[in-house]
Amino acid sequence: APLFPLLFFRRMTTTVMHAVQDETSTAITSKTATTTTNAGAGAVNAEAKDEEQDTSLVAEVNALFEEHRIIEDLTFDINKQEKLAKLQVIRQQIATLIARIEHKYGYHHQTTANNTRIPNHENTDATADSALSQPQPPPAATTTTTSPVIPRAHYLYVKGRYSKLCGDVETASPLLMEAIKLDPELIECWNTLGDIYYARGEIVAAKYCLQSALEYDGYNKLSYITLSKILRKPTSSDEMEVMESCIESLIL
């Protein structure tokens, strides 16, 4: 008789132990899964934050370019010295942002199509020159296969347009052309290159650049303004051709 209760007790003890082990194993698995999920979510959040910062950086550079254009071309209520000082400050700010892009993406270690290093400019601006020429460590290696928020084409455009603002069109032109080869939809790159050709008196090349910009963005006001200005400027002794160009500029 005493044997039955003993066997029953052993069986119950074994059942309880198995239940405890199963519960413990489930808890560990759940905790591991939660940790993995949290780690994955943290990586996604970090990537999203990094992308947001880069997007903000691009917007800031574009805003500075536009501010420089407005002050240089459309501001007439300040004296020349004040205007030059403001433009210099803006160029210094752009140089600092370019240095940040170079530091993050390592673009300053790459070369242009003709295998020459991209030089620095704005020699009269010590702060800007320092920001661009200061040695930067290469960025940490990354295993991501996603496209960068600031691709090389956009960097070349920014660098080229900055060079133009500094008066170095000889450096600006090849940078802008390489950027367009990499990404023909860079509208402001076409516009900037068109401005350079127009300033050189290369009217045909300037028209081509501006018309190319309009092919990708038919509503770009700067392309229309500059192209209209080019068409109104007589470039031929043929009166009929000059008249046709003027009419075309009015249609724009």
C-alpha cells in the first residue's frame, strides 16, 4: 500500500519539474527574441536618423546657395563692402558643410575623371580654406548596400558650384560636367554650367545646358530667366535671326 503514494509523488514531482523547465526555456527564448527585435529596431532608428541628418544637410547647402544668389544678384539696398562680407560668410558656411560631406562619405579621397584631386578654394577666406583642407580620417567601413543620401554626383555639383562662387570656373566646369554625367537630372547643375558658359560668351553651349535643364524640369524659373536673357542678346548679324531669337525669348 505505501508504494502507490510514493510512485504518485515521484510522477507529480517529475511533471512539475518538466513544466518549470519548459516555462524557463520559453521565457529565455522570449527574452532573446525581444532583445533581437530591440536591437533591430535600434539599428533601423539609427539609420533613419542618419538619413534625416543627411537630408537636412543637403537642404542647408541648397538654402545657402540660394541665399548667395539672392544677395549677389538681387540685393541692391546695401553697399558693396557689406555685400561682399555677407557673401564671404555664406561661402565659409558652404565650405564647412562640404567638409562634413567629405568626412562622412570619403569623397575627398576620390578623384575627378581626369585623375586629379579635387582642389580647395576661397584662398581669401581663411576659415573656409581651413575647413576644406583640414585632413579628415576616412569614414568607418560600412556593410550597407543602400544608396547614400548624398551621392557622389550631388557632391561634385556642390563642390563645382562652390568653386564657381569662389571665381574658379576652370575647376568648376569639369566638376559640374562629371556630376551631370553621373546624374543628368541635376537641374541646378545644368543651370550653373549654363551660367559659366554664358559668362564666357559660349552662347550655344549655354543654351544647350539651359534647354537640357528644362527637359528634366519644364517649370524651372531660373532656367527660363537665363535662357530668355541669352535669346534676347544679339549673337548674329542676321537681323531675321536676331528677331526670331527675341520672339522666342518672349514666348519663354
